[in-house]
Amino acid sequence: MRKAHVNGPSYDEFEVGGNFQMEECGWYQAPQRSLVLFPNTYLCTRRWGSHKMRHHLYVGVALELIVEGSATFYLDNRKTKVSAGEVFLMQRGHDCGFSTAADEHYEKLTLCISGTILDLLVESLHLNAVPKITLSRVEEAKHRFHEIEHLLREKVPGTERIITEKTFSLFLFLGEENRVTESRSYPEPLRKALDFLHGTYTRGNVGLSILPEVAGVSNPTLIRMFHHYCGKSPMEHVTEMRMELAKNLLESTALSMKEIAERIGYNDPLYFSSVFRKFTGMSPRAFRKFTREGG
């Protein structure tokens, strides 16, 4: 394999074969680009025939959406077949890549992303724990990729923050799609309970007392289901959803701590701050500063 793009300990290796077409755009010198989160490059690649690419100690995160065909993706020593309507994440600091056989083809959309919040974002959305994401809303995913592509191509000064917000929103979308994928294997009572909580988690009274009735099982049975399939209790699940929403509001709005607390279901901003610190390891104000100023 040939080596290229050496950047300290990071480098790429590749074997070229078959035929390919590639469209690429990026806004590398954006004057107000966020150090916290920003897509460096958008790619649309069509390939036919044998090919292999390996990134050693990948320097960012790449979101790879297969539009047509399939390819085999690698993350360290794990191989995953990814087909149309599925997304694979190249993860920072890992050995990752992809390959196709002589009789394979694919079309894929790629966003190569950098930023100080990447590791925290990928981990908090549990995207580092899955080999791939099978999308239930493929067209929406493609639309989100193309929105970011359009902004990168236009390069209009002042839109850098919009690009960052749309990239952040794309990660949240993929996190939700991942939860949908996981929930397909859940028993019916658990799906009913999760659907109910997803509609009430921002209320002060989330409705945990009636959750067994909604699910149609006893409280001990429901709690066992949550721990078996989700690895957490119903209240822990509610708290996790509230904290993810809080992180989004802290990063993308100027709302006060009191306003954010109220929006996610807490009447007491001090209690919200205490829960947020336990969940993330930092206060809401420190998190806002970290995401906006790069730490």
C-alpha cells in the first residue's frame, strides 16, 4: 500500500484500483470557523472495482453515508459491511478505513469534521459504541449532508456559525437514528415506555408514576427491561435525554441557566447545575465556555 498525507504519527495508506468519480469542496480558510466543531471537507464519491484506504490514527471524525451499493469499513480490528442507507463513523485516534472488492461499487457522501468537542460529542451520543447506523430517515440524512455541502461551497462570510450548528444538529440526528435502530429489537412494553418518555421528558412531571400502566407491565418488570436493554433505569434515561438537550441549548443559544433548566424540566437551576456537573464532569457555564472557545 502507498503512504500519503503524513501528519506526525497519522498517515493514510491506499491501494488504487477500478474507476472512480469524486466531487469535493471545503472552506479551509473560513475567517470565523469554530475550533469547537467544523466540517473541513465534503466529498461525494462514486467508485467501481477494487480499492482500499486505511487511515492510521485518524485526526478527526468522518461521517460516511452510503447512498448506493456497499463497502467494507474498518475500525481498528473490526470489519463492518455498510450498505445503502447506512452510516459509518471514522473515529479520531483510531485506525480506520474502507475497501471494495473487484465486483463491488458504491456512492457515498462524506463529511470530514474537526473540533475540540468531537470526542465528547461522539461518546455522549453513544456513536462510538456501534459499528454502523441503519437510517430510518435516509432522505432527511441526505438533505442534512447537502445543506452543509451548499454552505461550504458558497463560502459566505458570517455563515460559519450556521455550518457549525447544522453539523451539531446532524450529530444529534444520527444519535436519535441510532436509538431508533436499537429500539427495533426492544419488546413492545419497553417501546411504549420509551415513546412516552420521549414525549414528556422536558416536563417537570415526566410521568414516571404512570409509566408501568402505559407500558402494560408491572413496575419491577419494566425496570428489569430498562436495565437489560438500555443499561439504565427509566429516570436515568430521562436525565440523559435532558442533559443532551441541555448541551445543545448551551452550545447553540444564549439562554440563561434558569431558562435552560425550565426548558428541560427543572424548576431549580441550582439542581439542574448539580445534575449537569455529575453527567458531564463540568458546570453548565464551563461547558458553554468550552464549546464556544475551545476549552
